[in-house]
Amino acid sequence: MAERKTILVHVCCASCASYVCDHLAERFDVTAFFDNPNIHPETEYLLRLGETRSLCETLGLPLVEGPYDPECWRRAVEPYRELPERSERCWQCYRLRLERTAERAAELGTGTFTTTLSVSPHKVHARIVEAGLAAAERYGLTFLGENFKKRDGFKISIRRSRELGLTRQNYCGCELSLEESLRRRAGGGSSNEPPPE
């Protein structure tokens, strides 16, 4: 029997990871990696980290925690602050987090990495894959570019997160998306349903 490969999974939040990590565990030995310098405010960061710790304990998965460094996120997106969600502002955020994941995977000797980001319908899968492949090439790794929202992945993540009592966020995590979310709610606007990919 062939030895199972290891994979480092960048986790944006426990809700998304509740499906993705379980799904990947069918094929890989999974290690979760929580590295999200974009999350604002710090209380939200600590909430998402705490839930990720609890989820990993429940699933029996090892968890590696990156440093909380919001300044590096601000530097990365500063030229694009005025752009809306699903723009170069977000692509830079994908690049930053996947670069940090690839770097940590290389340090750990894990040849494959991926991210839970693609389970969300608000994230652009093609851009995630582009960022992941670029980071993988720099570190001599393999990026698993699976679109986790397919085959009802997003719906399953909602169901699993409810079963586990996890928080469902109404913004991606960064200060700019929080401001946009607050404006939508104040104006009674739409729920920011994304266009189909």
C-alpha cells in the first residue's frame, strides 16, 4: 500500500475548514495552518483562531499557527485599498497568505499545500490557483488547486459548521471588507452575492 502524502492546509476560518480538512483527510495526512494577517480587528482574529484550535482538536489534526502581523497585510494591499472586493486588493491578499503557506510547507518538509479559501463562493478560484501555483514554483512544491465549493462543498461546510456550533462570518476578515459589510447592512443592500465563476 502506497504511503499517504502529507498536505499543509491554509485555514482561513474553522467554518470553511470543517468541510475542507475532513474532505482532504480521505486522501492525505492533513496539517492545518492558520496564518491570516488580514483579519481585523484582533478580537475577530482571536475568535477565528480559537475556533480553529477547537476544530483541529475535534478532528484530531495538528495545527501550525503563523504570527499575527496585520502590518504586512496592510503593506501588501495599500496600493489597492480603494478597489472593491474581488479585485487586485483581494488577489494580493491571496498571494500573501499562499506565499506564507508555501514557505511554511517548505520549512516543515511538506511537499503539497492548499487553502480552504476556495470553498467560499465569494472567492475567485482561478485567482487562488494562480497565486498558489506561483508560490509552489518558488518553493519547489505542489499546490493542490481543488475548487472545494464544487460537489456541494460550500453547503456541506455550512451544515458542518452549524452542527459544530462554529461562527459564520458576514465578512471575509479584513478591515476593508468589514467596512463594506457594515455599509451594506446600514443601506439595506444585498448580501453581496458573488457573480458565478
